[in-house]
Amino acid sequence: MSDATGVIHDIGYQRYTGPRLGRRQVFGALYLHGVRTVFGLGRSAKAKIFPWLVVSVVTVVAAGVTAVRSQIGEVVMTYAQFADAMSWLVIFFAAVAAPELVSRDLRSGVLPLYFSRPLPRGDYALSKLLALVTALWLLLGGPQLVMFLGAAFTTNRGVRGVWDELLDLLPGLLYAGLWAVVFASIALLVASLTGKRAFAAGGIVAVFLMTTPVVGVLSILPSATVNELAFLASPPTLVGGVGTWALGDALTQGQGGGMPIGDFGPVYAAVAVLLVAGCVSLLLLRYRKVAAR
Amino acid sequence: MTLLATESLTKTYGGRVTALADLTVSVEPGIIGLVGANGAGKSTLIKILLGLLPPTSGRVQVLGLDPTTDPAAVRARVGYMPEHDALPPDLSAAELVTHLGRISGLPRTVARERASEALRHVGLHEERHRAVGGYSTGMKQRVKLAQALVHDPDLLLLDEPTNGLDPAGRDAMLALIHRIGTEFGISVVVCSHLLGEVERICDTLVAIDGGRLLRADRVSAMTTATDVLAVEVSEGTEELAARLAALDLPVTRDGRLLLVPLADDATYDQILGAVAELDLPLHRLDQRRHRVAELFAAREPSHV
């Protein structure tokens, strides 16, 4: 080449003939973007403060529990109980993360840019939901992993001890998954209704806060059946009820038998499934409407 | 190849509000101006073309595809620039356009490359790494155009691209759209309520009003047929008008001007001959292109 002096040529517009990815990869890209958004990755320093504050709190608690256990040799909290103990932190985390995921997009009007692309409108909502579920599950599951590692390295029963510990961990992780699914679907549905992040966060906390007194009232009514079904009325106690039924000891150990749900365990499970299914359907309906606007 | 085609396309909202009524139009690739007043049905038409709204009845084709049955295939080949604000303020233009490129199915590295290319083509350089919230209206419009361009579409749908721009910004945006339509080889549909603006850059105009088609034709076809000669003489306008009328030229008065439809080159000679015979001081004689706006106005015997 004779031209070595570094002249920049305008090569004009280039057509693109390379590969175009399919629906799965696009869904994956949007999902990963969502998970990163929740933890403030790729965003301003301000957006990172709250998520990482919560992450550090749950990690410190988990480390503390592990330390106490290794010192006095007593299980302060089972893995599943850890999720219960952190429930309020999870609620606040979801109340900040869900508006971050969907309300911001509603507010800025960026949705037409998404929906004018090949992405089916349901995929947008589902990828955001999956991102929030993942984030909440990581928030609860990560510290459990810390507890597990602590216990596994300090066990004095060798491989057998590690194996037992693992069998304890798995229900804990499943239970964390239940928390994540229930909380994420409620929080995302509420957040998708408004473009104002403060309103959305308030709304999410309100759903969890306002339903708690209902449980209180129902559980002191003079009817054993109503009392045993009372915990259906609020999402956190609903999840607790399902856990009490499904996990038994792993959750209720040292708590005097856990929640008095009687024989209604399957009802709790069914209601939880219906609640999640209802929230997801409403979320999809909501985005059908938004997309056509 | 037909770029867009609709057949008796009708859209009513809730059975009462009619946005589009029996719209049948077919346009070839190029730069197409879609003009009409606010509420004429332009945005509804665009949403149907994108497959975001189902039509109430009638058929529609975009690039030979049917957006009602295969919206994803249509949207993969179409870029859309919405009318309203559509940019999250805390992202940089480069991040946003890259992200949207990936949503269009570009692989990660390709999306990044094409995003900076698209932003360069619309004239955003170093500032593309700053947060969009601090951009001027003109820069935001350019980002919206760049995101429509990032996945190399075959058709761009631009909804009021000059909205909110100052005159210089309008000219720059129109020049850019013209360049995309001619040099990039991408067909463009420009929606606007300002006819004078789009007629400068379009080769086809589609005018709709109240959801009905007023007229759709190539701009050249609209203007050539109706060119007129404007004659101005310093004095004796009446005599000249009488003389031209005697020559069987359908002359009309427009203030101090006489307007004569240009049939062929002989019309020039006839007029010059008449002026010379009457020995009048000819002030000017020039060909006046009808502005397209007049073609859409109600056709009544104007300015007598």
C-alpha cells in the first residue's frame, strides 16, 4: 500500500450479511442484561450501592452463623431457616430491583424500541422475571453456600459429614427458589403497572406489609380451620406454610413445630402455584397491552 | 419488488374510532413520505406494518411478508424510530444502541461494532460514551435513528424524525435521511405532518387524511404534469393576458403575475412572441414548479 500516512477513509455504509441469532440467544442476552441490572453491573456507582449493601448483609449474617456453629458446635439456623430470617431483606431487595428492571423502561419510553424488534413481547416480560428470580435466588442461595462451605470444612466426620451437609443444603436452596419465584412474580407484576420507581417500590412493600395484619386477624378468629388457613393471606407466610409442609424439620427444627397449618399443606402448595401462575399471566397480559400502545 | 402494499386496510378502535378506513396503497422501494395531519392514522399504519397492532380487516404486506402472521420476520428487517422520547437517560448512546443491536439478534462483538458505526453515520462521535440524559434534542433524535439502523434493516420507518428540531437541525436530519435512502440502499418511510419538509427528500408521497388515502404517487409524476410558466411585465398586464387568451392559452392572474400552464417548449415561444408584438417590458419569465402541497389542496379554480 502506498498510502502509509494514516489518512482515514470514509468507507461508507456497510451492509451486514453475517449471522443473526435466534429467539433463544436474544432471550438469553436480555436475561443476562436483567441480572446485571439488578446488581447494578454496567451501571453507575449509585446504582450499585443498595444491591451490594444487601448482598454484604446477608453474607455477613451467613458468615456469622457459620462462625458461631463452628465455635459452639450448635446449628443456630438451618439453611431453610436462613431464607425465612432474611425475608424482609429480600422484600426490600425485590422492591428496589423490580422497578429497576421494568418501571425504568416504562418511564423512559424505551419499550417501543424493544417491541419493534423480532423479540416476542412475552419474552421481554419473562426474561425480566427470570432475571429477578435468579437474582433473588442468588441472594438467598449464595450465603447458604457460604454456610455450607464453612460447615463442610469444619466437619469432623469426613466425607460422610460433607455429604450430610449437602443433603441439608439442597432443600435450603429449593426453599430459596420458592421464595425467589413467589416474590419475583408479585414484585414484577406490581412494578410493571407504573413507570414511577418510587411508587412501584412502595407498592411492592405495601403488598407484603398490608397483608401481614390480615394473617394476624385471621389467626386469632375462633375457628381452627380459619386459623390454619390464615397464613395463605400473605405471601411471606404462604411461602412459610409451603415450607413447613414440604420441608418439615429442615425448616421447623428448634421452632416448636413451625406454623400451625394443620393438614392444609397441599392447599398451601396449590395456592402458591396459583399465585405465581396468576401473577405471570397478568404480567403477560399487561405487556400485551403495553406493546400495542 | 413492492416495498409496502395494503389492501382495503381498516382499523377501528373499539368499533367506534376509525383510524384507517379502506386504505389501499402500494409503493416501490425508495424514500417514501407518509404525510397527513396529526391523527390522520400515520402512527396506526406504522404499528400495523410492524405487526404491533392487528388490522380490523384488510391485508398488508411489508417487504413481501405479512406482519399479521409473521411479525418477527418483518421486524428483523425493519428499523423503527418512534416519535416520542424513547431513550433511558442514564445509559450512554453506545451502550443503548449495542444492547438494542443484540436484541435484534446481532452477536455481541458485531453489535458493538455496528453500534459505533451507526452512531458515526448519524454524526455522533466521542459524545456517544456520555449518558443520553445530557444530550440535546438533535442528538437524541440521532441516537433514535442510529438504533433503527444498527441491525442493517431493509426498511426504516421514521415517525416524525424532525420533531422538536430547530431549522438547522431539521435540514441536517433530512439530509441524513436522504443519504440513508440513496447511498445506504435502505428504503425509508418518513412520517410527517409537514409536507413541505418531506417533499424535498422523497421520491414517493403517500397522503392520508382521516384514515383515508388522499393520493399516492411518485413526486416526479405529481410535479411534471402541472408545471406552469410565470410571466411578469412591468406594464400592460391586461393586454398581455387578453393576447395570450386569444392564443388559446389558459392564462390565470396571480397578483402581478400571469400563470400559463407549460404544455411544451412552444409555450415559451408563444409568450415571448406575444410580449414582443405588444412591445411590453418583460420583467421575468420563469418556470414555476407547483409545490406538492397545492396538489393535495382541494382542487378548485384557484387565484383568479
